[in-house]
Amino acid sequence: MLEQCATELIHIERAPQFCNISMKYFIANWKSHKTQTDAEAWLTAFQKLLTSNSAVQNKLIDGQISIVLCPSYVFLAGLKHSFLNLPHYSLGVQNVSPFPPGSYTGEVSARMLAGLAEWTIVGHSERRTYFHETNNDVSKKLELAQDSGLKTILCIRGPKDMVGDPATLIAYEPVEAIGTGKNASSKDILAMRKELNIQERRPFIYGGSVDANNCKEYIQTEGIDGFLVGTAALDPAIFFSIVSSY
Ligand code: PGA
């Protein structure tokens, strides 16, 4: 009986964290770009735009939008220092170790990120391609990240990348659309959502050459709950115009 309760408790703790479905997510993925100076300049410029736009601030406060900035690990502590204290405005990371704290040279464990980041991207196609990450690695990362209280953004290129333990957000990023200017159509994104049988309550976002123009159509489309933005997020003004498209 006790054992059964313990199992149930673990199950509850590991249950996917469902988010507010009407919320739109704007996630900036800086990848391996920027220096400390660039990162600070970006944040200063972005927050200047944010503090001068009460409509966007109110949307954050009301939970209509969520903005997540994912810099390199090395900039996290510095950026956190000057990060505005607004609801649904947070820092994330682009990757997390598949191992717990221990003798794993060069790795950043989920536990280390507590208090520095709220979110982590997991399974980005560049990690799968250049660092040979498998779905097994991705599952371990999701589990450890969730156990440490991080919200997770699972990137998938298609159905084969879906793993058992679902993340907070699913980000559909077709390889041919990443960094190419060849963004997918809303129709194709919704078709993938349907094929994956993503429940209505689970946020499903899109990434792949999202820019200040094409975001306008996506943002009006029910079933596309936001964006994971690479290239267009390197410029604070462009990323802010994507955020304010909603
Ligand atoms: P992109 O990158 O916006 O430059 O296509 C998106 C991503 O890889 O997350």
C-alpha cells in the first residue's frame, strides 16, 4: 500500500506541467552567438522597448504572453542581475545535462540551474545533428530538468522525435525551415499538430525562420501557441516586434 502511494506520488510529481493554453510563448534562442558585451547591450535595448510599451507589459502581467530569453549559460548570472522582475518574463537555457550532478566533465546539470533559469530547451535539432543526441538522451534530460523544477521545451523535427515523458511545451521545428528563410506554412504546422495528436491544452509552438513579418499570420492561428526564434531574436528590436505582434 505504502509502495503504491509512493509510486503514485512519483507519478504526480512527474506529470507534465500543463500551461495556460491561451498564452502565447515567445522564446528567443541565441544559440552560440554573442559576447558578454553584446548580451548586456541586447538586454538593455530590449528592456527599454519593454518598459516603454505598457500594452506588452500588461499582457505579461495578465498571462496573455510569456517571454523566455535563452542565452548561453555563461551569460545567465550577469543577465539575471539586470533582468526586469515581471511575471511571465524569464530566462532559459538551450540545453541541460542528461546526467545528475557528479563527475561529468564539462556538463551543466539541471540542479545547477535552479535559481538562474526557469526553462530549458531540450532536443534541439542542432544538438541531435552535431552532438548526436538520441531520444534516450532527450528523455533523461527531460526527466532531470523536470525533477529540478525547470519547465521544458521539447524540440521535435517530426513524429520520430516525440518521447514518452511530455514536456511543458512542444516546439515543432522542421529541419528545412531552421535558419533557411523557408518557414513552414500555418497549414503544415497545424497538420503536424494533428498528426502528433497534441491535446488542446498542451501548448504547441513553431520554430524555423520566424520573423517580424511571417509571425503575423501564425499569431492569429488557433493551435499555434507561439514561437521559438533563432536568427530574428539576435536583434532586440526585431524580437520585440515579434512579441508585440500579438
Ligand atoms: P531560426 O532558428 O529562427 O534561425 O530558423 C530557430 C531555431 O533553431 O530554434
